Amino acid sequence: MTVRVLNATGTPGRAATAAKELRAAGYTVTGTDNAPTPVKETTVTYPSGLKEQAKALIARLRTPATPRWDPQATPGAVTLTVGSGYPGLRGGLPGTTALRIRLRHGRPWQPSVTSTVL
């Protein structure tokens, strides 16, 4: 998925930090910039055709967000606008499943595959 990152915190470097985290999680970052005005809430906007990608990105955020269609959004990219309350991404890689091992009382360890976002 391709993501553009905007800093709406008023604190220099927040978009660059979020972009680094996104790249480490397997996303392609097209660029970073400052948003026109500071905001507290982190938002995800998308151009036509990228609603599902926006939802997938939101699923990785550690903060609630609603995908918003923006006719002026960067074509081909979802835009993450980092607000002052942005806590980062959840663990795990996009689209992967996590292997969990559980201890059951009186039984040996048994692996259990779940499709949980960490």
C-alpha cells in the first residue's frame, strides 16, 4: 500500500517518524509534508478507488479513525494525517497471521493459528 504522511501536530519531525514506522511495517511512503493546520485527531483520507486500503491502514493504527474520501487526495495513495494524539501502529506486518501458543490446563502446549492483528 502506498501512503502519504502529513504532520498536523505542530511538532517538527512527526511525519518523518510515522513514515519510518510505516516503511518498517512494509508500506511504501510517497512523501511527508506538514498539514495546513495542527489537529489532535489522526485522520486517514483516500482518493477514489482506495477505500479498502484506507480501512486496512486504519486497522493498523493504535487510535480510532474513520476513512474519509477526499476528491483532492493524492492519486494512488492513502493519506495519513498525524494528529497530536497519534500513538503509532499496532505490531505485526500487514496482511499476516499471528501464531499463538496457548497453555491448556492439564494439556501440553498446542499451537493455535489466529488471524489477529497484534
